[in-house]
Amino acid sequence: MIRFVRFMLMVVALVGLCRTGIQAQEAGAGQKPPDAQTRPDAQAQAKDTQAKPADAKTPELTAAQKAFNAIAEEKDAQKRIPLYEKFIEDNPKEGMLVSLARSEIQRSTLATLKSSSAKYLDIVKKEIDSAKSGTSPTQLPSTYSRFASTLLTAGVLLDEAENFARQSVSLLDEQKYIESQKEMDRRAAESFAKRATNPTPAPATPPPTGATGISIRTVNGAPTVQPMPPRPAAASTPTPRPPTPPRARTDEELRSSFKSMRAANLATLGRVLMKRSKTAEGEKVLKEAYAAKPPAATMAAIAKVLAESAKKAGDTTAQFEYLTVLALSGRITADEQKDFEALYRKSHNDSLGGLEAMLDGRYARENPRFAVTPANRKPARNQRAVLAENFTGSG
């Protein structure tokens, strides 16, 4: 009996537990989880937040930014360069904008340089090709030297200038030069002989007066021409002078002429090398040209570079020598004159006494007087003007 009662109590308890679980499941099925109830509202709120920011306003451009942007309205990149330069000048503290402006200036300038360099080198190539087809052995070296000197003066394309200068030296051939010059002298003699055999008769009437030429002057950096005033009519037709027969140059004269031409080309090469910081080779080339004693203008150009180089090296003896050459050429600058006088003082008890006498003596030694043959013509009154010019160092 007791066992039966215990069994019934266990059955009743199990049935009660099962019923309680079923009610709990039914109650849960009729409700939505909290997340499910709130998620749509959260998503909608997020969308509203993204679509409608809380009163956010775009900041206005500063005056400097407006000025910077206005430059971009100019379509020509080259015309924008001065505008950017003006912007940098007016807004030096606008760090990022100043950097951008400088970058644009460099980019536009390099673009111009690239296109203009290519165009210039194309012009050079055409002239060089034309010189290659010439018959004179000096035409091509002279063309190379001319372009090298032009680029050196401008201070651009120095790598090309060095190449041209080297070509101008390596292509020179003394024997071919002498032969071509002798042929030129021979043709000149033949032409003179033909004219002497069949002289051109003098005109019956003097040529009409009028503009005899043009004068050239520079306006705004560009050359302009103007006709020269008419020549006054002559009172009488002057008797023409007898033609002077050409003189054939000797081998020694031709070799000296070739030597001067080569020294000039070497001087250009040496100056280009010095400009490109190839000091050792540049000095060697310039000293070779200097030893050849080229014409005064070339000598002065060489001495100027070597004097500066000697000054940097502390070689006062060489510096004084080159400055002396500059002083004699009349091409010495004020600063070079100060250095020249200071070096002279050091070796002359801080005195300039005897400096002019030293220069006069050296000039007389290096520039011997040339023979002058007096004219035998009888003076006759005419309308010609007499012009005398004197240039120091021109002898």
C-alpha cells in the first residue's frame, strides 16, 4: 500500500512539471525578443543620422585659398608662372599652398625647358648636318665651337656644350687646313690675274646717291633696322686706286693661324669643363690654350677663369700672372683690380710704385711695334671725313 501511494505521488509531480513547461513555451511564443523590437527603430535612426547631419556647414575658403584657386583659371601654363610667384610673395606663410605654387612653377618651367631644348637642339642638328656637307675642313669644327660657346654663355645644356666643344677640337686637322688655305690663296691669285687682263671699265657717271646701308639698334630686346642717311654727291669722280695683288701666305703663317683657331676652341672646351666642375681637366685644357698665345680676347677669357681658379687654390704667383694679362687686355673688373693691386703690394713693400711701368714694359715686349710705310699720295681736297680710332691693347 505504501509503495502504491509513493508511485502515485511521483506520477502527479511529473504531470505538474510537464504542464508548467508547456505553459512557459506558449507564453514565450507570443512575445518578440527585445532585439527584434528595437532593431528597426535603431536602423531608421541611423539612416536619419546619416542623411541629416546635425547642422554641419562646409567652411568657407580663406582669401589665400581663393587667390590660389583663381590662378587655375589661366589656361596658359607659362602665364601662370608669374601668378604663382606673386602668390608666394603675397602669402609667404601659407605653407602648403606655397609648396604647391612652387611645385607648379617648377613643373611648368621644366616643361618649357624640355620643349625649347628639343627645338633648339633640332636647329643645331640642321646646321651641323649642313656643315658636314661643306667642303671647308674648318666649317664643321667652327659650327661645333660656335654652338658650344653660345650654350656656355647662356649657362644651359652644358652637357651638350661639352660634347660640341670636344668635337670642335678633335675634328681640326692642321694639314687639311693648310692645304685648303693654300687652295684659297691660289684661287684668289687666279681671279686677280683675270681681272687684270680684262679690267672692268669705270662707270661713265657716278652711282646715284641714296641710302647706302642700314643701321641696327635694339628696342625692347629685339633688333630693328633703319636706313642710313644718304651719301652726299661727290664733286668729282675720284680716280680709282690700282688693285693690290693678293699675297700667298707662307706655311709658317698658316700654321700660326691654325694654332690660334685651335687655341680658341680649346679655350671654349676648358671653360665648359670648369663650368661643369671638371676642374682638373679644365685647367689642363685652358693652360694648353694659354701657352699657345691666342688673340687678346681669347687670352683674356682664359686668364679670367684661371685667375679665379688660382685664387681658390691659394696660388698667388699664378693668380698675379693671369691678372696681369687681364690688366693689359683692358678687361679686368673692379674686384679683379683690387686683387691685382693687393698682390702687387705684397711683393713691393705695400706700395703700388712701379706698377704702371711694369705693365708698360710687358706690353712693349709682347706687342712689338710694326713697321709703317709713309704714304706717297699728294694731298687733295675732298669731302671725305677723317676718322681716327685708338683702342688700348689693340696692337
